[in-house]
Amino acid sequence: VEEAALAICDAAERTAAEGIEELLARPGVRELVRQCDRSELALIAYGGGGGLLLPGAARRLGLRATVISRYSPVFSAFGVSTFDVRHRYETCVTVDGEGHGAVVGELADAARRDMRGEGFAASQVELHLTVSDPDGRRLADAPADPAGEIDLPGGRPLMFELRATCSVAKPALPHERPTPSQPAPRTHREVWMVGGKREIPVYDRDALTAGAELPGPALIEASDTTYLMPAGSRCRLHPSGSAIIEGS
């Protein structure tokens, strides 16, 4: 059973490495990667399994390190919950010179209505208007004022794009002052790894502070994920709270 589980982990790690290799080979990305040594690059882990799979994938790819944020297991949810809320409204109409203000007013009314449904007051909505002609030339690109008159040519189709934004308060992220430390493992555990079964230390993520350095192989356990440090690697805790696993 253990050998089968190890084979599954190896296949998942290999699949992750192959997928990243394909991304690195894409036009545009390939040219950027050529400008630096691959050993200067790092992977940024996300998802609950990132800390288990990516340190080994980075080793396969010849990359310098894997960076695991304190929020990596919930990266997408954390990002979505801190994004500003944006909506975009478009219409293509042909009106005379006096009808442009009404077009913008209708788009602004829709934006404020939808933002009210998102929980924002009308005073929190920032509006930005872009107007383009059929050839793609921009005739207006500025904060929208639906109550004002817009100086635009009439009698021809124009594309109106109104972008509505409501800002969301951003959380203060931690930044610790590093203090060199060598924390003791919480326990030791037998783990199946490449080369056979080994007893390795297990560290409590919440007990690690900035400046701590840990040798691999080891496990770091958090309430929402687990990091696996391969043999020959080292993990250091950055002041941002991220764990940086290098040298695997």
C-alpha cells in the first residue's frame, strides 16, 4: 500500500513538473526564461497540495526554490475576497450629439443598480468611460460624468464602454522581524520517500517564526496544508510569513 501511494505521489509530482515545463516552453514565456538562468527562478505554490508536490517538481525542473505563502492553501479565495469589485458595460449605438449623455446615463444607472446589489452605496462607485469609433480610435477616455454633455460626433455608430469600480479594504499582511532560531520538531514520523522509509522530523507551522531555518527531509504541518521538504533541501521562514524551500 505504501509503495503504491509513493508511486501516486511521484506521478503527481512528475505531472506537475511536465505541465510547468510546457508553460515555460510557450512563445513569449520561453524568451523571458532564456534571459536568465533557470536556477534563478522560483515556483509560487498555491492550493492545499502545493506544499507537497511543488518542492519536488522544482527539483525536477532545476529551479531555485519553492515559495509557499501563509495563504497558499486558500490563494484563490483570499485573492477574490480582497479584489476590488469591477463591472463593465458596453453598448454600440448611433445617436445625435445630444443623445450621448443619455446613453452614458443609462449605463451609469445600470452600474449603480448592480453595485447596490453587491452591497455598495452609489457614492462608492467610481465610473470611467471610453468611447471609440468604428475604426477603433478613442474619442473619450476619462472618468464619466453622466450629468455633463459629451462632445462627440453624431450620426455614426460609436462604442461606449463604462467601467464601474468599488474599492475593497485590503487586510494588513504580517511582516515579522527575522530572528535566527532553530525550533525543535513537534514529533518524528516514519515517512515513505524515494529510497525507502525514513523517520523524519515534523514541525508545527504555527510555531515557526521569521528567520527559522530547517534542514530536510522534514514535514511542516499547518491546519490547512502540509509542506514536504525533500532530502538535501533547506527551508527558511521569510518575514512575510512565506516558507522558502531551496536546494532540493
